[in-house]
Amino acid sequence: SDLGFCYLADTEMIPLGQKSPTEIKTRMEQACEWFFRNDCSLVLLACNTASVVSIRHLQTEWLGNRYPARNVLGINIPLLEYMQTHHS
């Protein structure tokens, strides 16, 4: 089967570094909600700040209550694992 993808560039919220953790988490919840309502099964947070601030919240608190069959991943852990493996 063919897989499609959706992309969201949230230019209203940038720069995220100037926002509070609560603002960032709320915005990431809203973005994930949009994706999941539009039949996406996986959201990849490709923004470093969004991933660092909200990924654990989304995975452990938000997702299970609303979309237990869906997933949200961030870029930070894979990047960290790559750096540890390939750079000494």
C-alpha cells in the first residue's frame, strides 16, 4: 500500500525558544490533534525545541488518553544515539 505524508510548518509560533514549556506543549498537542484527525498514524516532531520540550509529555500523558493506537516521535533521541555511535 502507498503511504502518504502531511507536513506542517507552524510559522505562527516561531521562534519556539521564546515560548514557555506550557505554550509549546499546548501547541504540539494542537498540531498532533490536527494530524490524527486527518488520518495520520505517526507524527514526527522535527523541531529540536518542540521535541525536547514536549515529546515525553505527548508520549506519556497526552497520547494514551486520546490516541492510544497512534505514535509521536521526536528527533532528539535518534540524533543523540547516532552521535554517540558515530562520533567519539
